[in-house]
Amino acid sequence: MMTDPIADMLTRLRNASLAKLDRAEIPLSKLKLEIAKILKAEGYVSDYEVGDKAVTVFLKYGRDRRGAIVGIRRASRPGRRYYVNRGQIPTVHNGLGIAILSTSSGVMTDRDARAKGVGGEVLCEVW
């Protein structure tokens, strides 16, 4: 039984990137799909496809086969949730990375949450 599906998704992406695979298969959920959409919009992955039971995330690499995702870390866990208000939204690597938040207005990046003036649960950080 899996207790933290978001951490499983991030681990699958991290492992696929380190192994230089072209794609990662992730079990489907609405939250994971929203995270995949944000990763594509921010340029960390090249594309994603939605199947019946899985999301296929296509990873992005540079010329020297270095992954676009250098690091990815789970911020909020089931044992210790990490909530912030609009003034406490963290910056990741001095603005070179993104934090993905689950807010009352939906799942969004730290930049979008600051612009809308909302806080929420910090799901993960990507750089």
C-alpha cells in the first residue's frame, strides 16, 4: 500500500531522469496530472500523455544529455504537512526553481500564487 502517491511520482521522475530514460509511467490521479501540466508549462518536461490508468511523462534533456530536472524534492508529507500563507511562499534556489502549491484556487506555481495573493500547501520544489 502506497501512503504518499506524490512522493512516488517525484521518485519515478527523479529515477527516470538519472537513468536517462525518455519517459516515466505514473499512475493517474487528478493531482498528479496537474503537477505534470505545471512541469510542462515551466519547461521541465517536454510533454505528457494521459492514458486510461497512467500518465506518461516525457522527460527533457539538453545537448550533453543532462536532464532539465536537476533536483526535485517533496516539501509537504503525510506526516508533516507544510502550509504557508501568501507572505511565506518560498523561493526555490533564488528564483531559478519553482515550488508547486495546492491552493484554494487550484494547483499552481509559487509565482502564480504570489500574483494571486493566495497561500496553501507546498507540495514540492523543482529546480
